[in-house]
Amino acid sequence: MRVIFAGTPAFAAASLDALVQAGHEVVLVLTQPDRPAGRGMRLQPSAVKTRALAHGLAIAQPQGLRLDGRYSDDAAAARARIDAAQADVMVVAAYGLILPQWVLDAPRLGCLNVHASLLPRWRGAAPIHRAVEAGDTETGITIMQMDAGLDTGDMLLQAALPIAPHHDTATLHDALASLGATLLVDALRRQLAGELVPTVQPTEGVTYAHKIEKQEAAIDWTQPADALRRQVKAFNPFPGATGQWLGSPSGELLKIWDAETVHLPVTGALSHALAGTVVGVSDQGLDIRCGDTPADGQLPVLRLTVLQRAGGKRLPVAVLLNGFTVHIGETFLVSAGEPS
């Protein structure tokens, strides 16, 4: 098939590679403009642009696609290239720009979206983060026929993926990117064979995965330990959960990259500790009292296992403690501020 591909991050790059490897003719790649990144803030190409260059594919990087919008000149130039491509279908995966109706109508078979959830659950910008944060036991990929709504189009194909306790957003992202690439190739094969049957999304079970904001990173220690464990895992690799450590004079902000929930036998000292208090220190991690109440003689606490000090590297707690002294009874600020 003649395919236009629209995508930007690594999640989308996996689908682009799969299209090329499956023998589809990718006639044009749309990806977002290069952005400044790194310490030098130099312009960096997207993951999709990097893969498109490696495959020798034609690339367009419009700043917008609305013909009556701020970037109307970019949109007009993109339209000329899209029309000239005479594509059978456009595949969209985490592109990052809203597609106006003229784009949806341009390819002969319309636009297909590779979406990282089992729609209608987690429509929107951050479906992987929100599934981990909510404690979902499974997620998956939906190949969807795009319409003008926000992830509201008819479903063409779905595949589920269990969310294991060890999954964070980074590891789940990689698994879903691979699954999405495989399912996309299968969907196009079935489309050519006339085997795809559009299914209208149910009206029940709709949830929205709102964009992740940096201010969400701050840990509120009055929340239950398992909710905080999910927050830590959901915000790895971005923006990273944070806790303000009051055991140092500066009250430094620590990044918390991994954690687990453990259940400790209730003692008098433990039951009276306030939320945010260190109740255990070992090579396995720092045990922090959260907002849970004791039950059956045990108390859930959050064990921090991988931390990062300002300007430092991510380190297992066993390594971090070689140069960072922590005492039982020291505390985090109950609700830390937004990281700078």
C-alpha cells in the first residue's frame, strides 16, 4: 500500500520501521519540527525523523496543519505534498498535531491511528501513564479509524497486554510500541483482504488520559502507599516523582524512580509515625510511612528503592546510602512543591 506516516516519538518510530519492513511504500513521513534538547539546547530531530532518514524516506515537518491557522503557509505546503503523494492510507501514531478534516479526507482509505490503550478507556494524550497510575491490570493497542473527535473513531482491531507489578511507564511504553507495530501491519493486511469490520466505540467506560503536568510529580505522603507506588511508576521516565527531603538543611528535592509497597508488622513507634516519616533503612530501600491505617497487625509502607539527588545520577538506595546518611525518624515534607 502507498502509506503516509505521521508520528513523532519512539513509540511511533517502531510502527514506521514495521511498515517499511512489511514492504509498504511509505511515500511521505510527517513529524514535528526539530526541538531544542539537552544541556546545549541544540535542535534535535524526533525519533521518527531519525528513522525516516535512515530509511531514505521523504519528510515534512509542518508546525501546523490548519489552513486558516497561525501556520497556514506550512499547512498549505503540507497539503500540496499530501495530495501529491496519492496515498491509500495515512497511519498516525503519537504525532502530536490535531488533524483537520482535510487531512482525514485526503487518503483513499482515510487515516488509521495506533493508540496505546483499549479504547474507549484512556482516550487522550497520556494513556500509558494514566493506566499505570490508575492501577489497571491490563492495557493494549487499538487500531482506530480516525474521525474529527478525540480518539472517538471506530475501532478496527485491538490487542490486550497485561500490566505487571514491575511495569512502569518506560517499560510498558516499549512493550506497547512493539505490540502496536505488529498490530498495525496485521490491520493493513486485513484491510487489503477486506477483513476489517469497524466497531463503534461503546459509550460506557470512557475515560480521558489528560496530559502529564510537572506539578503532578510531587508526592503527597498522606496518600496510601500503593497509590504512591503507582504514581512513582507512572511518572518514570517523565516527569519523575519527587519528595522534599527534610533530613538535610536545604530541604533538597529527591527524585523517586522506583518503589514498592511492603507490609510491616505494627509496632508502637510505627503506628504513631506521621506520614512522610522514615520508618526503616536498609540496603533494600527506605521505608516511608504513608496515609494507610493498620489492618490485621500490619501496615503498608512505601519502600523507595531508586533515588536521585539534585545534580546526581539515579542510584539504588544501597549505593546512595554510601554517601547519603538517612536516619529513622527523619522526614519528607508531607507534600513537596513543584520541581524546578
